[in-house]
Amino acid sequence: MAQNYISRGEVITLTAGASYTSGSPYRISDFNGVALITVESGDLLSFQLEGVFEFTLSGVTVGAPIYITSGNVLTLTPTSNDLYGRAVTASDASNKFYCRILQS
């Protein structure tokens, strides 16, 4: 193995610049991910960059691009928002759906 190998890179550790809630989607420093733990500003944040997560959003269809606003809210609206991931399921009766995180 290469002697400069660090990790697979699925989870990175960042110093939180704000409060983050475990399980919530965020875009931090152009990385899309999910906070694995709840932290306050200045704490170390474990940030999952890959995987499929369950979120809530109405009107989602399979394969739909999911965007994230500057306020870290998921949306189907591309205008002025960044691509966050793709839906792997449609929204159910409770508006829950599965989203695969993408890096752009």
C-alpha cells in the first residue's frame, strides 16, 4: 500500500464553522454531505461524503436531481442552488425518499 495513503475519504473531519445536526444534509466548503454527529461551532465534525440517506421532500421521483440551497435546505429547484444528489426512490406518503449524495 502507498505510504502516503490516509483513508477512503468517505468521512472527513472538519472544524465546524456553525452548529450542525446529526443526520442533516449540508454543503460545506463545496462538499456535499451529512453530519454524523451534532456539534457546535468550533467542534470537530464527522462529515459523511458518500452514501444513500433518507430525507423528507415532496414531489421527488426516482432519478430526480436534488439540490441544496445556501441555507442547507433540499429542493427540486436548480436555479441558484447546488446539485446535492440524486433520488433513488420517489417520495412516499410521508414525503420520505432516499438520496444518493453526489460531489460536484
